[in-house]
Amino acid sequence: MVSVNSKTRTRPTRPHGRVRILVVEDHEVVRIGLQSLLRLARGFEVVGEASTKADAISKVRALSPDLVLMDIRLPDGSGADACREIRAMSPQTRILFLTSYTDDDTVLAAILSGAHGYILKEIDAKSLLQAIRTVAAGHSLLHPEVTKRTIQWLRVLADPHRQPKAPRLSDQERRVLVLLAEGKTNKEIAAALELSDKTVKNYLAHAYEKLQVSRRSEAAAVFSRKYK
């Protein structure tokens, strides 16, 4: 089951009437299964496949697909990072995440990356095809479980009594939180800022205390609202 937001603008279809899809999935069996399903269904054309973030970006540049059906975690990086790069390079390409991950950090990273949809691999074939059609047509779509989490985050952001006034963050705490809000792990943040994992954890602990939060997703939400 999926929930649909139909308020966004409908995207014009191509003259041939088919949705041109790039499948990005690192598990070969899953990737082959998705392509087989799409090729048997009417109205879809699989124009390529990729198993890594780098390959996905390269294939989008070369093929200009209408839609990228992509997992959120890839061997060489985050699907959320790939989404940001693809949207910057090819704004007309729609991004639909198909994944098994439902943890707060992963879901929030996907939403903040500008993805057009987020559905779970437990979905049945008929609903998956409908989800692809929905996102390709210009609508936004979230799995109901993800929708609940998103509504909870919005309530946190909208509650003036729950959120304190913006405290003063150090420059390094801001740098760390910017990367956290992009969905990067502690290890990725450490590499980007040339810090140790332990130092990143210390900066996050201090930032959590200042923001009066206890979780990464809450810190990312509060930071995105008050400091960006």
C-alpha cells in the first residue's frame, strides 16, 4: 500500500508513451528481477542498469532516463548523495527509492535529498508498477510507514514549545551538522572534515546538548529549520 500526494505538477509524457527507467540496485538478483518485471509490464522501457553510485550518475548523464528506481544504500556511497547529484545534473529526472531501510536517519536523508518517492521492498508487483507510474507522472509518493515518520518530524518542527531558541553553535559543530543533515554517517563526516570518528562523536554530543535533542534525525530536522 502507498500514499500519494497529487498536488504536484503532472510531468508530460514522452511521444512514445513509455517511461524510460534506469534501475540502480547493487544486488544482482534483485536488479534482474526488477528489470524482468518492468519489461513485462506495459508502458515501461528499461534503458539501463547500475550497481553503484558512480555508475548511476554516469548512466543518468549518458541516458537521460525519465525515472531512476534506486536503492538508498549503495556500495560506494549513499543513494541520497546520488539523488542530489542527479537532480542537480538532470532536474527533469524523477527519483524513486525502493529499499528495505526504514530507520529515521536513512528516511530523513532521502527526503532532504529531494527524492520524489520512497517505497519499501515489501511492496507487491502491482503496487510497485503503480508507484512508478505515479512518480513518473509528476506526483510525490511515500510508503505509509514513512509518511507517519515525516508527519512526526513536521510536528516537531512546527511546535514552538518543544523547540528551544537557536543556541550558538561553533563553526565546527555547524560543519558537522551540515553533513549530518545531508545523511552522512559519522565515518563519512570524519573523512570529509579530516577528523577522527571520536572527534565527530564529541562534536555531535555537544551539538545535541545545545539543540536539546537526543537523536540524529531530530538534530538534522532542528538544524535544517533553525540554521539553514
